[in-house]
Amino acid sequence: MLKIENLSVIFGEKSVLKNLTWSVLPNKIHGLIGLNGSGKTTLLNCIYGFLKFDSGNILLNERALNRSDVSFLETTNFFYSNLTGREFLSIFSSSNQSFHENEWSLLLDLPIDEMIENYSTGMKKKLALLSILKLERQVVILDEPFNGLDIETNHLLEKLIPILKQKGKTIIITSHIMGSLNGICDEIHWINDGVIKKSFEKVEFSDIESLIFENSSVSESLQRLL
Amino acid sequence: MGLEYLCLTLPVLIPMLVLGLYLEIILFCISLFLLPFFNFSLNINTFKIPNLLSFGIDRHNFEWIAGMRRMQFAFVILYSLGIVIGFYHFAGFITLGLITFIFSVFYEECESQFVLTFEFDSTKVFLINKLKRHILQYTKVSLPLLLFYFMRYPEKYIFYLPLLLIYYTNFIVFILNKYKSYIPNQKITSNRIIAGLAFMGMFLPYLFPISFVLCFIFYRKSIINLKTYFHA
């Protein structure tokens, strides 16, 4: 189990994560939602180790989480220039013998022997996804994985994530589109003002939007402006 | 830009002035001022260049795979030149030094933070492994040329060994310069200036120690800079 205890991150004067405590159960797909500036990306960056936290602990199965336990699909993907997709994938050494680049590239319709510079946004996302699949780590973080994907790959990703769950991975997904999370997540966690405000079970998913926007006056403002 | 080139080449120009090579100085200065008007960059998107020299490159050394794709023609020309000159004169060994400067171009681009950190948890372990892998790669590539010169001119080893030490040091400096200035996903331009200084160090004995000093300074600075990203 991934356990986050009293995690705090302060940027200058601003406290972004405030003693955040969160238990992420294994073999489940966890959605993470929150409005802009709620601390979502900061939390993910802390879990992977991109960011140093000011206080708290992140534990995996009662020991300190290492970077080598986590694979992270970032929202925007950067690739080293003058490499082909296959050459990029070869950077990631893996003990995963069942990973076959050719079969994956066929399935995802990805020209892995072409230069990455010529890839579309969706293709780049697919390549980044393949790299984290190749690493085969215990905790998989997918930050906005559906951004820029075509309908077919979107569908494929929705099929792929539950298979990762079956293989015992702990999966954390963020998305701005509630619909894409509702379909695949076992739990959705709402982060607000630097803390996990509430965790929702599958049966409660329909209440999420109304709860998040309960105090929102957007409709009235829109009525007034239009 | 021309003026900057002129300042950088002062250690070459001053001895030329002392030797009274006035015509050469004028031609040299004109070429320096014309240099910025030429665009030497190649738009890789418009070409699909096969990486003919990718065999034998360790898959972790992505800088070499990408760099060889860009610079393979210059590399082959210089390498061949090194062999051809080697049949006539021992000083052809200098071409290995020039080839080393081609490799400096490999370290102008910074990888993403995920690629930087996915394999190792500690800054020192990362940097030592990086240097080991790349020095091994450099040795593999330069070995045929080295053996050729050592076999053809065995009596000149006194001349070759210090040069070889400088080439290796220059190569390490290029790698360390990348990591001392590392910012994820950015290009580093300072490598060209460092390469220029190291280049002059090859020909001017009083500039020899530059690379050695830079090696120590840059290693320390790389560790400090990378700690921002590794937190260890």
C-alpha cells in the first residue's frame, strides 16, 4: 500500500500541500481530481520524486518509496531530438521480458522507426506510455493520460489500465474530464486546498461534480453576463 | 558575433602577429566576421537520415545515437582523414582531437527530468555511471585510430600519450558542462565556448591545463546542480 503521511510543500510564502495524508490501496485504480492550483501536480511530483517535500513521509509497503518504484507519464512529454521511437524506448532498461516493442507499435499504430520529431501529439503520448509500460514498476502515475489521444487509443487506454490493475499495480490517474475517470476508476479522490478533502467509492461517483461545485456561482454569473 | 570570435581567437592571433603573418591575420579576421552569416544547422525534419554508425553504441548513450545521426558525415570524413594522413605523418594523430570536438555537439541538449532520474536515485552514482558509459563509448570509437597510430609510429608514444590525456579530459569536460548547466528539456550553448577554449588548449601549450582545471570545477558544479533534480 502507498501511504502518504502529513505531506507538506511550501513554495515561498504559499503552502501548497498542507499535512496531506492519503492511503492508496494496491490493485485499485485511483482517480485524482481537483481544481487548478489545488495541489494535484505538486502531489504527483512529490510521489515520483521530482519535488522535494518540506515534511512528511511517503511509504510503499511500510518502507520509504524509491523513485525506482514509480513510473510517471507526464502531462506534456519531451523527447530528445534526433532519435527514433525505438531508440527512445531502448533507453529504458527493463527486466520485463514480455514487453515486445514491435507488437505494441502495431497495436498502437505507432511508427517506432520514424524520427520522433515527425510524430503527432497523440503519437508522442503513445510513445511515452510505452516507455512507462516497459519499465513495469509497482506504482504507475498517469497525469492527464487522455490528453491528445485519438478515439481508438483512448479506447485502448481504457482497456489497458484495468489490465495493469489486474497485474497488481497501484495506479493513480488525473484527468480534467470526469467521464473518462468515472468509467475506469475504483476510487476517486478530491484534492482541495492542499489536502485530500474526500474519497469517493464507485457508487458515489455521480455526486462528485455537484459536491465540488456546490458553492460555485458560475451559473448565476453566466446568466448575468450573457 | 564576429567580434566575440575575434576575442576568443586572440591567443592564436597574437602569436601570428609576433611572427609577422599579416596577410594570414587579415584573411583569418575576414573569415571570422563572415562566419556568423553561414547557417551550418541541418533541419532533421526534412531529412530521414539513417544512422549508419549506430551499431556498437550502447543503447543508454542516447546522446551518441542522436549525435552520430547528426554528425556522421563529418565524423567519417575526419576519421578517414586521420587514417590517410597517418600513412604519411605521425601528426595526423591530431585528427582524433578534432573528432573529440565533434562529440562536444552531442552534449548540447538536456534530456527530460524523467529520463535523467529514472535509473539512479543518487546524483553521484548517476554522474559516475554516465561518465563510465560515455568514456567507454569514446574509447570504443577511437580505439582503431589509436591502435593504428601506436603501431605505425611506436616511437612517438611520448608525443601521443599526453595528447590522448588531453583528448579524454576535453571529452569529460563536455559531458560535465552539460550537467553543470542542466535544465530539463533545454539546449546548452555554453558547450561551444568550452569546446573553443579546449580546442586552443590543444595547440597552445600554455592553455593545456585549462581542461584539467575545468574537469574538477565542473564535476563539483554538476553535483550541486543535479542535486536540485535528484534531491540526493
